[in-house]
Amino acid sequence: MFKAFEKSILAKIERKNLGIADIKCLLLISLNPGITFNELMVNLDITKQSLNRVLKDLIELEIVTFKKDDQDTRVKHVFLNEKGKKLFN
């Protein structure tokens, strides 16, 4: 079963020109809708600059959206949009 899942993901990576970091980020966002930028950075164990590069790619593909926190506008929550949900499913 895992091999079929792996092949499916690899096929999507090749079609959309996504890298492993992109897929890991998408996985975390899909499992934790509304995850913050800082939480992504810590969970992926990457620098702010690297995460910005990954998110820039995902934004260009129109897969993710951001929403500012109601209480602290400096905090950004990351969500998969409909296109991102379709790609991930």
C-alpha cells in the first residue's frame, strides 16, 4: 500500500515540479489547517528563508492561502485552498 502512495506522490511531484520540501510543507498544512508560519518552520526544521522559498512556490501554483490572526496581525495562518486540497487528495 505504501508503494502505491509513494508512486502517486512522486507522479504529482513530477507533474507540478514540486520538491520534497514542498510536499512535506503541503502534508503539514493539510494535517494542520491554519498552522502558523513559525509552527511550519519548527516542524520542518528549516530556516525562515527556506520556508519563504517553499511557500513562494506554493503561492505561485495557487495551492495555499494565508489568513492573518484576529488578535495578532503579525501571525499568519496557512491553509490549503480548493486547488491545493484537490492536488493533495
